Amino acid sequence: MLKRISFTLEQGRIYGLVGENGAGKSTLVKILMGLFPPEEGEILIAGERIYIRDPQQARYEFGIDAVFQEHALIPQMSIAENVFLDSLQSFYDGGFINNRRMEADSREVLNKVGLNLDVSVHASEISEAEKSLVELSKALYRDPKILILDEVTAPLPSEIVHQLFDIMQTLKQAGKTIIFISHRLHEVLTICDEILVLRDGNFEGCIDNTEKEDLAATRKEVVLMMTGTEKGLHFPPKAKAEAREQNVLSLMNLRNSRLRGINLDVYKGEIVALAGLRGQGQSAILRAVAGLLTHVEGDILLEGKTKRIRNPYDAIESGIFYVSDRRDEEELWLTHDVWLNISLASINDRAPFGIIRMKNDRSVIEDMVSNLRIETPSLAKIVQQLSGGNRQKVVLGKYLLARPKILLMDQPTIGLDVGAKVEIYNLLRKLVDEGIPALVVLTDLEEVVSLPDRILVMREGVIAREFSGLEVNEEELVDSYYG
Amino acid sequence: MANTHSGRTTLHGTSVVGKRLLALLSAHYIYILLVVFWIAASVASPYFRMMSTFSNIITSAVPISLIGFGQTLVVLSRGFDLSVGAVASMATAVASVTMVKGIIPSIILVLIFAVIIGAINGFGITKLRIDPFIMTLCMMFFLTGINQLIRPSPGGYIPDDFKGLLLYQVGDFPLTSFLILVVAAAVGFVILQKRKFGREIYAIGGEPEYARMSGINTDQTRVKVYIVSAVAAALGGLFIAARIGSGNAEAGASYLFDSFTTVFMGGTLVTGGVGGYSGTLGAALIISSIGRILQFLGINIWYHFIVKGVLLASVAGFQLYFARKGRRSG
């Protein structure tokens, strides 16, 4: 995950840690908390080399504490127990945990951040914002020297964020060091004295923000450092003009717990990308249309006709094919051969009266393998032994045999090397040109800019902006990711 | 920083009463089931109303509930212990060979063996990262062989003092057995609800990674869980030895399945983190009642497997229903 990261932090300063999805921020936090050991390198506190064995040691011996992005609360246990989970023995009265004392003490801990909760309820019953504050109060209670806040503001409303900033300022005055991680750049710029930038597991540099003047210029600098420029990827040419003739898929006011009213159209001959920060609902759209989510409201129209899609079978029957980003787990029978993997989704077409006509099946699969240029010595090759790019082609082959009307792909090039990525781009473009449009979730900025004909940027469950693929202003695009 | 919890108002008001009632019902349904069972059986067969029947049910529930005790802790921590039956057999075999030399030293020896077995299970699972299912399966095979070496054919010597103490009755009332059940229930409650160890088991079973992030030494706690499981199974085995009055290398085998049946029937979830010992205990009483009832109704004893299967499936189905309902109203 992390390649080479070195930096020095001073006492009494607030540091921002920023980077795109997968840049290595959370990994770094987990290393600092002793959750996994670094393969190489060293960590020093006040000039002395330390080895962090586990979170217990990080907290009580080295004074490092973190509020984790995932809110590490045990859902089936009470808030009070979660607050004191690592020190329950301090509530023993005659050998038994004194719940009343524990609850009273935990109430006091929560009050420090102004949180007033029934501490006897299970952690699963409180909101994400409350969870975030419970974690924060836990960390503050232990009075750490170095406090790491990983996306603690993400679920918080802005007025509470400002109160959090006040707390951070107080801690700073008391000589504490704070590492503040947030996807909201304006927060980072407002509160942090210095901004550390990670990209692809590398430390890119540190930007001084002590004066907090000219935030717009600093922001520009940070974004440039975060995204950088990569080389080596060649993308197929995009469609010459916007295709707006034959509507294939339309979503009208699609809603569920993640999606807050999605309207979109996909036309024949185009690749449409869903972009934005990770987890804004991009995958949820694909999975909803593919019938993988329950409790979805709104209309799904295919070629102008309303379709009821309650499960994956309905989707496939209608010609909607979804390709998961978890290729090895959800798309392939890894320990079986190429033949079976490509054949199974459409086997009924080649099995009159339920009996598979092997010769016919074989020739159809062989055609598909040569069409997609899947590099395999024979159809009997076990899929696990193929490269990532060829595996993805096997997945595509499987669905193409079933004659899709539209392809929904979640990060189609995830985990592939540069050469394989380019092949998948070309293949996608070829399919689109042949009449099968694609709605894809993309996270890599370069792909977002260079592959699709249209870009829909999502933020918190809605489509926040649309860009034409013909001319994309990269900075404007990235800017639109952040609120 | 107040008022961040806008989505919680549904928790208050009428739905709370319904939720509480549901919680109460789903926590104690096993005892409601048990009472219904006993009433139905008493109506169906006059023999069932006799004290000796009650005595028999209590006595045969003891080994089931002791072995189920350890299994409850293991399942709560998201584990499996397939070696409990073999450990119980080991206890009968070792006791039948060594009790000649003295009762107390023999018991201590059995318990030392159990601690070692549990520690090896725990070590394999936490340090070598072997799946609990596989690790304890191997332990089961290993012990089954060892048991045959210690006691190739049923027999050996179990002193009358030992049997007399464990099977002590006042009239028809099985005093020792009853006390064992009461003590097990109390210990189960204290460990799981009132001690750090038990709360950590729930945390680990609920979210293992979060438990680690929160600063719990998850490996240490899990090793302890497997040691407790083996010790509880060995205690169950010693009681079996007293009942059958001898050692038998296969005496504990059937208790493996009963341990899982009681744990799951008692409402502990196979996914860990939810459940407790009171349910297991109630289920142990139900299981030992089934055999008696069928016997008095003159039904072939083999039917009790069918009854157990149907009962467990229905209880599991109801649990799922309650769980879904609970989630929706929450």
C-alpha cells in the first residue's frame, strides 16, 4: 500500500493529511496505531525509535490516539461499554462490572464534546454523526499527545464541525499534535497549519498554510499535488459528438437509503461515467439497476419501457448486465476453466430440452475467445491462472454471449496493469460503437477525464454535476468532487 | 454539539413498548417453550408428572448444559469447538483409569489435560491462524485416538463416593445435579455480563477488527475461551463418568451435536456476538425432556432425532423473524 513516506511533525501544530481515494491515508493511520506493522522504515517520537505493537501500546505508552474512519464501535454493545471497552476492569466492584458507575462516567466523557445520549443503548442505534462524536470523546478522554482524526467530520453538520475546530484549537494551544484527515478540502485549509499530501502511497510533500492567506492558491497547489500527472495510458478516441438519439436506459427519481433521487439517461453509442469521491452512491446506482439492492424506489426504463427489477434475474432477462468491481469474488468461478466461465450465463441458449450441445457450445465459446483476444492456451485453462486483464475479458465474454442491451461496470480496470487497462478501454469503446452503451463507475482521475463521453459527478447520493467528455477541465472536475 | 440525533425519535413513544416486549419474548422464549412442553407432556402421559421423571430430566441435563456452557462462549466469540465431545470422553477415560489412586488427584489431572487441550486449540486458532472448525476437528480426531489408547473398551473404576456425591438425591430430588445447574447459570451470568472477559467475548464476536482497534487483546481472550470450553467439557465428562459408573472412549461423542443444538436453540447466533448462557441452559432442559416424553408416550427413541431437528429448525426460523422485525422497528 505505502511505498515511501517520511515526514516530521512538531508539537502544537495541526497537520492536514490529504490524498485521493487509495492514496494510503487510512493505511498510515493503522500503522501508527499498531494495527499492522510497516515492512520497512522507522517511527520516532521525540527522537527515539519506537515499535508500535498494538493499539493499547500506541494509546497508553506513546500517547497516540485515533478516531478511525470506520467508527470502530461494536454495534451490539452499549455506548458506555464502547467508551471503556479497553478498560472494563476499572469498573469492578467486588469483582463485578458496576454498570451504573460505568454509565455515569461515560456520560461525563461524552459531555466533554457536548453529546447527550442514553449511554445504555446499543451502538447500532445511534447515528453516524453520534458515532463519530463518541469516538472523538473517547480519544479526547485519554488525553493523547498525538491525535489522529480520520474523516471525523464526514457525517457531521457544519455547525458541529466548527465546534470541533474550537476543540482542536484548544488542544493545539495545549501543545498537542493533531493529524486531521478530511476529503473536504475547505476544512483542511481552514484549520490546518501544514498540509501533507499523499499520492499512490507516496509522500508528495508538505504545503505550509500557517498564515491561512490566499486559500484559493493553496487549494490549487494541493489539488495539483494530489492528482499529479501520470503517463503511459492511451485512450481510444471518444465519440465525435454527443449521442442523444436512441435512449437505452433512463432512471427516474431512483431512491434508496443511499440514493437521494437519481435521474439519468444513457444513449446508444456512449460511455457514461459516474465519478466523484468514493462512496457517494456511484456503485449503489449500478447495483440498484442490476436488481441487487432491496427497497429501491423510482422508475427504471429500458428503451422507453418501464421495467420492474426486483432481483438480478429480472435485470438479466431485460438485458441489463452488471459487472462487479469484485471480479474474483463475484464474477468468476476461479477454480474452473475458461469454457465453463464464459458459457454458464447463457447456457440455456445452447441447451435445447436442457441438454447442452457441447460442439455448438464449444465453437461459440471459441469464437468469443478469439473475438476478445483472450490469451489462453486452451478452453480448459483454469481461470485463476489467467492474468487480471484476461480474467476481465472472460467476464465480458460471459455477458456478451447473452446479448446485453446495456453494460453496467463498476471500476472495469480495477487491479489491472497499464497494458490490460488499455485493452479494456479499447474493448469497451468497440462494444459501444457496436451498439451496447456502458454506464461505468470510475475512480481514477485520468480514466474519468479520458475514457467517457459524459461524466456525472456524484456527491452524497445525488448527481451534483455533469460534464461533457469532449472538453474536460480537470481542475474544475476535481473541484466539483468536494462540497 | 447537541441535537445530532434527528433520526432517533422513533425509538421513543409507542414502538419502544413493542420493542421491549419483543426483546423480552425473544430473550426468554426458550423457557416459555419449556413450560409449554412440560404441561403438554403432563397432560399426554401421567408418568411424566412423577418426581422421578423430573429428577431424570435434571440429571441428564447436567452434562449437556456443562458442555454447552463452553460451546456458548466459543460461538459467542465467532468460533467453533468440535473437540468438546472428545474432551468429555477423555475425562471419563482418564477418570476411570486414575480414580483408583484418589478422586481429587484424578479430577485435577483431568482438568490439567483440559487446560492443555484448550490452550493448544487456542494457540492453533490465534497464532497459526488455523480456522477454528479445522483446528478443533483435528483435535477431535487426535483425542478420539488417544481415548481409545487409554480405554480400549468401556470399563474401569469409578468410586462409589464420587458417584454418590454427584448423583446425591434427597428423596427423588437430585440435589447435586440441581445445584450444578444453578451454579452454572450464575457463573455464566457473571462471566458473560459482569466480567471483562465476557464483555470482550461479545466485542470480539460482534466485530473482531473493531475489538482489536479498540485495544482488546483479542488473541489472548480467544485462547482463554477455548480453555474454558475444554474445562467445561471435561467437567461434563466427569459427570457422565459418575452416571455410567465407568469410563468409555465414546461416551462424549453424542454431546458434540447436543452442544451446538443447545447453543443455537438457546438463541446464540452462529455469527457470534449475540446470545448468552441462559438460553443454552433452557435448551439443555428441553433436549433432555424430549427423550423422557417420547419414552413415556411409548414412541421409539429414534424419533427424538426427528423432533430435535424439526424443533431447532423452527426455533431458528422464529429467531430470524424476530431479528428482522426488531431491526425494522428500530
